[in-house]
Amino acid sequence: MKRNIGMNLLLWGSEINESLFPVLEEIKMIGYDAVEIPLFDTDEKQWKQWKNKLDELQLGAVAVTINGPDYHAISKDATMRKKTLERNKLALNCASILGADLLTGPFHSALGVFTGTKSTSEEQDWAVEHLYQLSEHASKLNITLGLEYLNRFESYLVSCADELISLVKKVNHPHCKMMLDTFHANIEEKNIVAAIEKMGDQLVHVQLSENDRGVIGQGHIDFAAIIRALDQINYTGMISVEAFSMKLSAANIWREMFANEMQLTKDSFQYLRSL
């Protein structure tokens, strides 16, 4: 089954602005169908220019957002929870401007924030409340939430497919679904194929990421088996390459793992097309 292939722009760092427009042109020339655009800036004005550029290049867009410590949807502080909901609604508005029908990421809670214990039932209830209200806003924009679980070193609310499935079932909203990132799955799942099968038709987006966040196909993740599993569940969504470099300090990568960003982009695309 031939699927659209996307490229995550975090490979070029966290500064997402018009300086990346030449990168978009190269990504299109390589053969990619779409880009994953991180929405850190929720000022709607800049994304209108991005939409124009995407239309010019005939590139699709998947919106991605992350909540840091200043926006924690499961905080004990009700003011923080309210602020986070408003911020994530703004991210949805920006996604709509881009023409994206997905907002993906681990915005169910704050990246890198821990309490020292497992999540409580109260925190899980706050997450459900947040995500239901966000899903209601998403439905008005014809956008679906693609929730991501992270590994245990980055999140404590959900860190495996089973926990994410449970959360989405509790939210119980048609615009609240799931995505999979193979980097986290490689750490947390006993069997990635089995995790994909469990997620089934609730899986709306897939990020293919190598075990070291480098070039796809040059590590030890069995991407061929993952593609076959996606075929088995009749997954028709996009698959995106997510790789990081030292330009993204939050990824804690301090060694060169590939020649340059565009070489990684080309090599990863060619590998995926070979599958």
C-alpha cells in the first residue's frame, strides 16, 4: 500500500519561521508529500504565510504541538489547567490556518514534568476533561487530535500504547484519536506490531523514528514489520520521518549521527520508498 510520506521540521531545530521555506522546497523536490509543522508560536499571523507557501509547493501539513512546564493540563493548579486549554485551542486555530486536519503530539500533559509517582486518578480525570474540551473545539474546525505517548523519561501520564488506549477510551470523543512514534515504542513496547494491532482504527498518524533518532533504516528498528502491521490494520494515514540533531537541544543529542539534515532527509525517503 502506497502512503503519503511526511518530514518533521524539528530536524532543523525549534526555530520554526520563514527561514525554513527553502528547506520546504528541497523536501518537496526529494519527493515528500507533506511536512510536520511544530506549533510553538500560536500567533496566527505567521501561519497564513506558511499556508501560502505550502499551497505553492503543493505540500500537505500535519500540525504538531508540545506543552512545556508552563502549560500542564494535569496540574493541581486550576488556573494552570485553564491557561493550558486556552493555549491548546490557539494551537488548533493555527493548525486550521495551515489546512491541517490533524493536531498531533503529547499535549495531554507537560513534557518533562514529573511528580515522582505514577499518575493519580485525579490527574487522569483532569487529562480527560482537558482533552474532551479540546476535542470539542477541534470538531468545530474539522481537526482530529492525534495523541502521542512518550517514553518514561519524558512523561508519566501515558508511556505505552495500553495507557494511551485507556485514556482515549475515557475521553470518548470522535475527534480524539492516537498516533504512534516508533522511538518511544521501541523503548516501551514488548512488541511494536502488537501495539499497532491494539491501536487499530484509532491510529491516525505514525512517526517513523530510528532508535537513535538518526537516518531511518540505519538502526535496529524493524520498519518492514511495522509497515506490514500498518497494512494489516488497513492504515491509510500518513507516515512521517522524525529525526533530531544537535540543533534541537531538548533532544539531548550531542554527537553527529549523519552528514547533514538534507542527506538524512533523502536517505530516509529512499529507504521508506524501498519498503
